[in-house]
Amino acid sequence: MEGKSRSRWNALKHGLLAKAVIIETGEGEERREDFEALLEALQEDLAREGALEHMLVEKTAVDYWRLRRLLALETGRIRSQVDTLETDERTRVR
């Protein structure tokens, strides 16, 4: 009985949302292992109990993952704009 009780959380433990949140091809490719490590660390730290807590832990991992991606994108865009402005400024000075 205990095995069945534990196994009912397998889908949540392995991340139902992970398949939709990880970019696995092309530019900006992410490592599934990194997301899974984040999810596992949160699961351990938050000592979740019950379906709702499992879902909230996964949602937290997904939200953090997306926020991290957004911050990297924002930084890259700002860096690109600064580089363009610096290039334009050097061109004008000549």
C-alpha cells in the first residue's frame, strides 16, 4: 500500500510542466537536467505533502525558470542596444 501511495506522485515528481517549459533545440537551448535539479531541490527544501503542495512546488520551479530566462533575454537586449549606441557614437566621432 505504501508503494502505491508514493508512486501516485511520480508524475508530479518528474515535472508535468517541464516538457512545456524547457527549450530543447535552437538558440537559447536549455538543459532538462538543470530544470530537474531545480525542481528536485525545491521539492526537498519545501518538504511538500499532498497534491496541492506538489503542484505549487512545480509551479514555483516553472515560474523561476521562466523568470531566469526573461532576465537573461532582457540583459542581452540591453547589452545589444548599448553596443549599437556605442558603435553609432564611434562612427559619428570620426
